[in-house]
Amino acid sequence: MYQTKLDKLLQLVERKLILKAIRDNHGHRSAAARQLGISRSRLYRRLTQLDIQIEDSGEPSTTEQEEVMTSAVL
């Protein structure tokens, strides 16, 4: 699938929002979904689609945090 710069930017923003919600809620995905205003199943689907890895502790993996922190806005 061809992705425009806008598509990539929207995915980056969505990634950051999801990771922040998961961190804010100490890894509790149901609470993160409520904070985002989406269903838990949609959150799980987006985690898979955006290839976001969550460690057993419930926190985003170190590589996820580093990727979001170091990614540049287009």
C-alpha cells in the first residue's frame, strides 16, 4: 500500500498517543482504551496494526519508547 506523508504522520501521532495512554495507565490496556475513547478491542487491533510491542510488565518496550522519542516529524 502506498503511504503519503500525511498517512505516515497520522500513524506517528497515533503511536505516540497510544504509548502515552498505556504509560499513563501503568500498562492497563482497558484504562488506556477508555482514556483514548476507543474500545479495548480496537486498541488491541491498533497495537497489532502499528506493531507496538508491550512488555510483560505492561509498559511499552524500550525500543518502542526510543523509536517514538527519536522519530522526526516529516
